Amino acid sequence: MADSLYAARNYYYIGAYQQCAKEAQNANVKTDKERLEKDAFLFRSYVALGKSSVVLSEISADVKDDVLKAVRFLALFKSQFNTDRVVGQAEELAENTVDDLALVILGSILIIAGKFEEAYQILKRSDLLEARALSVQCLLAVNRFDLALRGMKQMQEIDEDATLTQLTLAWLYICNGKEKLQDAFYIYQEMIDKFGATSDLLISQSAVRIMKKEIPEAENCIQLAEEKDSSAPGVLINQFLINSLQHKSDDILNRSLTQLKAEHSNLAWVKSYIEKEQQFDELE
């Protein structure tokens, strides 16, 4: 039987959120489960596009379905609405739901918040391939490359050619470093050739270039990503790193930091940077 949401999922995974939303809206779904998944990908795409207010207006606070509850928490979190409280609510819902997709969305909230071990405990209860991919991300974040590699091999046994499997393999190549960095770059390029360039894929390519110390090429990638989404946190973070490596002025460096702190204060990277700033100030 044809998978009516195949295209929507793939567009979401590579960061083509506008296309994902369009595919989800036009998908010919037949079952209640498919309709729920369609709505979840549509609303998650809206959140990724910075339209959390639309999601919050369409999903009421008293919604009963666990998937839609999880999507609402994601929208609240991304809109920076009392993020600590939202994380607590997400963890509470995760303890009480058995829905695979709800667990994925709740786990993704904790990943953004930098709570990788807690996210992993949630995600390992879901059988979805996306949950396995995010679990690998958590393991890499806590430096458990051995377990991440095992998770990657399990994904390959399920579907070696799946977009998620290939993207997860690229993460492992990046963490492995050295000669594997170029293999990661090729995976992102294959995705671009197949689906079209997205900000997420270009940000990933710029990260590979930075690690290879190919700074002009990294800058070119991030400029292309900026044209697609100038406020994406990955764009701002990589811009900051590139500008630092090029010894740009403090004014230029502070511009990216100011925007990150204002628009993405709930990101683990931003929280870590602010914490290090405070520690440095205390030493002076």
C-alpha cells in the first residue's frame, strides 16, 4: 500500500518545512492514525517555520490526544513561553503516553533543551525510525559513540537507504572526524541533489567544512543557508564560529550572539555559552 505521507516525512527530515507542510496538506489519508500523523507533520513544520502562534491557535490547551498535546508543547517551547515549565509538562506526558509519535516529539523537545539523557530514555520507548535517529543524536551528545554506532547499525538493518538512516550516518561520520568528514559532506550533497538545498543541509555542510578547516568554503555554505533562513540557529552559530576563526571584530561577533540570545535562548548551545560567559566574568 502506498505511503501517502512519505514525501512529507522526507521533506521534514531534511528541513524543507514549507514543502513538508504543502505535502501534508495535500496528502490523501484514510485512517484516523494517518490523519493524526498528517496534522503532526503539518504543525511541526509550522513550528519550524517560526509559526508557533498558528499552532497554538489551532490546538487548544485542553486537547485530549497525546500527539497533539506534544505538538502544542513543542510550539510553546519554541515560542520561549516558560520553557522550564513546558519541559516539565513534556516529561510528565512522556511518563504517561505509549504513543510512538508523541514520544518522538516529546523527546525532541528535551533534545533542544539539552536534556539528552532524559530524551534518550523517552525515545527508546518508541519504535519509529525517527526515534532511533534521535536516540543516536542523544548518544553522540553524551559521547557514547559505541552505543550510537550500535543504534546506527540497527537503523541500517531496518532501512539502509532511508533518508533518516543516511542523515544519521552523516552525524556519525562527523563525530568520527578525519577522513570520514568528506563522506558526511557527500551524504548531504546527495540529499541536496535529490531533494534540493535546504538551510539545514547547507548548515550541515558548513559544519563539515569548518571541521576540515576549509573556512572560505564553510562561509560560502553558510551564506547560501542564510539566504534560505537568516534566523535559523545553525546559521547564526556557524556564522559566529566562522567569524571567530577569521578574527572578525567584536561588533560582528556580538551581532550573531545578540540575535541568538534574543531569539533562541532555550537552545542548549546558547545556554552553555551564557554560562561560560558568566564563569569568565566571575574570574575577572
